[in-house]
Amino acid sequence: MKICIIGSSGHFHYALRGFKSNWKIVAIAPGSKGEDVTPLKKALSEMNITPNEYKSYQEMLDREKPDVVVVNTVFNANSRILCESLSRRIHTFVEKPIATSFEELEKIKKLFGTVKNEVFFAAMFGLRYKPHFLTAKALLDGGEIGQIRLLNTQKSYKLGKRPEFYRRRDTYGGTILWVGIHAIDWINWFTQKGFLNVYATHSRISNNGHGELESTALCHFVLEQEIFASISIDYLRPNAAPTHDDDRVRIVGTRGIIEVFENRVLLLNDKGENYIPLLPEKQIFSEFLSQIDGTGSCMVTPYDSILATEIALLARESADTGRVIQVCQNH
Amino acid sequence: MKICIIGSSGHFHYALRGFKSNWKIVAIAPGSKGEDVTPLKKALSEMNITPNEYKSYQEMLDREKPDVVVVNTVFNANSRILCESLSRRIHTFVEKPIATSFEELEKIKKLFGTVKNEVFFAAMFGLRYKPHFLTAKALLDGGEIGQIRLLNTQKSYKLGKRPEFYRRRDTYGGTILWVGIHAIDWINWFTQKGFLNVYATHSRISNNGHGELESTALCHFVLEQEIFASISIDYLRPNAAPTHDDDRVRIVGTRGIIEVFENRVLLLNDKGENYIPLLPEKQIFSEFLSQIDGTGSCMVTPYDSILATEIALLARESADTGRVIQVCQNH
């Protein structure tokens, strides 16, 4: 079973950590003009993998005929490549967001509708597979806090110095799309409820010379059954902080509260306040491959990947326009 | 110097903890028809204070001619009494919100404009005086995190069984007005920036039989300079929780982050991540009396009291209507 990797600008490490012995990474190629694939080559070399190298990913796909392709190039190009790989009936593990415009997302939805019985894809929502998130999900599913009423989520990153393409909306997509989308996926995954409307704001002030990149954002969602959810996003985590990111979730239910922070899980309910032993980490790409070879199923579905991207696009539109946006229920 | 207390339905304890030896609590009265003032009488009796008792607060004010009146009756009646005391030129320490409708607030603003050189009032924003909040404010003023860009605040309470008047919007005012207003005051106090617009949602689902009381709410503010602020509000804190409330603030600045939680203050900036020794607690009513007798000044001003009430009313209106509300800059 053969894997090709396109691009070196996103989370290709998920594929390297999760790939299985009966699979082989056979070839790599850049996904965008001038994209530097050195980081990918270096990581593969450290694993003693020497793939074929192509300049054109189309040529690579035509010649290698892989079973699976991993797509992580400059963010605005991922959707085009996803469409090409799905058209070729190649299962695709693709960087999130799967599209940076509504038009691209519509193309994917339409195309996937015609090929969904032959091919699978999933966006790189690898954070779900961390021990603390898996544990929180298990507590929710176990009924430990009753019905969810309110969620507060947080994505806080160090900014550092980002590649040039982060500085332009047309190549980067925006901070709600690139960073906030993870929290949108958590909210979808945890609640399993439809999003009804979205209000968001974002700002480029104090982005340390990163052009159009938004350094702060705040999102406010209403879901079915009057469930509310917030996302606080910032790139202002100080350099001296002990970790790159500070992901948090607080889930308020009718019979308790779950908090995920510092990679731990705190459960507060009528049994008191307790840190919960963590479930073991899993690998999203292993699950993805299991879905393909029929030995298992992938928690992140094409539907989840489309949904989180659509909600992120709507949140960005809200932030760009200042309006509350209704979510069309046509998924 | 003489103090009268009207009502027993709010935070009269602030007055009992903060009153000074050269002041005397001379009389009490209910502020609303049928209001039970037993809790107030009991607390005074434990301090060996035996005030005169009146059935009519108007008669009390006319006869006792106090220098200061403390007002904390059923929430919708506080604004009317505040107008009466200000008209009599009696300095007033009044429960927040100072009004539960725009019409009442307009009356207070208009009246105060005519008497402001003769009389002072402040709302019961006593949380500012807690060691953790004073410490956070001192860090901000000391420039420890640079310019504020983003604030996430939280009010989480145990619901328990509340008095009957909490169950009706017309007597309770709403959860954003009663609970969220504290966080609005923190945001105003910390940032010293104008509020530009407001979006909020609230829900009565799972309020454990409390009629119209909203059990959850989420508020989203845009302030000057594209500063964003959120408030998460809930009455779903489990009975088994170690404290009644779980107040939190996270303030993200251009050079660091301050967090207030569990009554502690964590500062993260280029000096690393450190818990900060707390400043001593202060008493809002002591400061209020110092303002009156000319020995000091009260941190909570009439302007702050009006502002927080106005923003809370706008947030409630947003939540009732689903619209983003612009804040008129006519303060």
C-alpha cells in the first residue's frame, strides 16, 4: 500500500508518526510553486525513508498511483489538490482547513458527493487524539456531566517568526481558519449538535510585522438547544512560556464541569473535583489508514472536515463584516 | 455621621464589614412591599447594633436625615430608591445593577447630572477590592503585560434555591444584569477603554425550576483599539464544588498574560510564569465613606456604576433580540 506526500508546510509529521508497517511512503512533491520541501525530506531521512522526488505532484500521482496521499502545502492550495486527488479516487489526508473560501469548499462538497462511495478523506484534526482530549470525550460520553450547556475554548500560540505566506490573507486564510478551526472541531465533536449562528471578531494589531495575519480573535457560537460556545484565539503567548501552545476547553454541563488545560483533565461533579487518569494517546494517521485498509474506522470523517471548515469560514466572514451569520442547515 | 440601610436582598454585608467608627448605622427599613429584613437585623444584632426600624423607607429618610444610605432591595426597586435618595442629596451605596431598564437608567443619569456637585453614589462592585483583583490591576498599571488586547472573564455560581423574585425578569432583571455586570466592571476597570459594541446570548434551559432566570449566558464585546472581551456566565457550578463561585479573568497583553483564578494571580511574561504575592484586601464601603467624609476617594465612581449598568442592559438587549448592539458614546 503506497503513500505520497504533497507539500511540507503543515502537519506532515502526523503521517510520519502514524504510518503503519504494511504501508510505504513512496514519493514526495511540493504542492505550490517554489515550496521548500526540505523539512519533509529531513524528517523522512531521519526515519531512513528515501522517497522518489517529483517537481510536479500531478506527475507523481499519475506515475506512482498511490493508495493514499497526504496534502499539506501553502494553505490556500490544499483544497485544489484535494479535489485533484479525490477525482483520481485517491484517499486523502489533508491539512485543515480543507478550503480557504466558500467557493472552494462548495467544489469539494459537490465533488465528494459524486465519489464518496469510492474514496475517503479526513482533515488533520490530530488534537482530538491527545490523551487529554480523548479522556474528556470519554467522560462526556459516559454522562459524567449530564447535558452540555456551555463551552469555553482557547487557542493561544507563540507567534515567533512565521513563513512569508502567513502574512497574506490569500495564502494564509486567516487566524480563525488556521487556528480557531481546531476549537470548532472540538465543539462539533464534543456536542454532536448543529451550529445555528456565529459571531466573531479579529484584529491584526500587534502581530509583530506579520502583515495581514490576525493576532487575536474571539468567536461566539449558538448551537442547537441553546448551547453556547466561545473560542478565544491569540498569537500573544510570550516566548518565555513553558510550551508553544495553551489549548483549553471548559465544558459546562447540567450535572458537572469538565476542564482540559495543561494537558490534564479536571472533572467537577457531585463526586467532587478530581483529576482524571488519562487515556493513552492515539494517532490520527494510523486510524486514517485503518479506515482505508478496512481494519478500523477514522474518528474524523469527511463530514466533520467539511463542517469545521464551513463554520470557520462563516466565523471569518462574521469577523470581516461585523454581522451575526446564520448557518445554513444543508449539510 | 449617620447611615440608614434600605432592604435586605443584596450585599448589605459590604456595609457592615466596611463601616467606620465615626459612623453609626441608625435605622433600617424594607425597600419593597413585603420584603423580609430579618437577615439584615440578624447581622446587625450580631454586631450589637440596634437600629431604629421603619416600615416606610421614605419616612425613615425624612426623619433620620442620614448622611449615607445603603440600598439593596428587590433588584428592580433599587433604581427608584436611588433616585429618591439622590433627590434628597443623600450619598448612596447601591446594589448593582443600579437600574433594570434603560428608562430607569436615563432617569438616574438625568437626575445625577443636576445634583452631582452635592452628592455621590457608587454601585456595589466590591469584587474589585479582593486581593487577587487589586493585584491584577496593579500589575496592569505597572505595565507588566504591555497593552491589553484580549480579555476572557468568567462568572460561575452555584444556583441553589433562590428567592421567588429571582424567577421573574421584572423583579430579577436577568442573569447578565445580576451576575455578568461584575465582569463588565472588571473589563471597564482593567482596560479604561470605551465599549463599542456588544453581542450576547442567554438561555433559561436547565435552571432547575427558576422560572425566567437565565442559567447560562455568553457575552462578546468590542472595545476601542480592537480590544475584545468575553464573559462566560453560568449557574451550573455543582453543589459539591469547594466554593460558591469560580470567578476568573485572563488578560492577554502585547507583552504578557495575567490570569486570575482560584483567588490567585499568575503572571506570564518575559520573566517567566510566576504566582504573584497578593495585595491586602480592601473594603469598598470604607472607601465609599472616605469619599464622603473627605479623607479619601472611592475607586468605584458614579460614572463606573452607570457605565457597567448601561453595558449590561445593552448585552441583555442583544441576548433578547439576537442582534449586535452598538454602544452610544454619549456618556
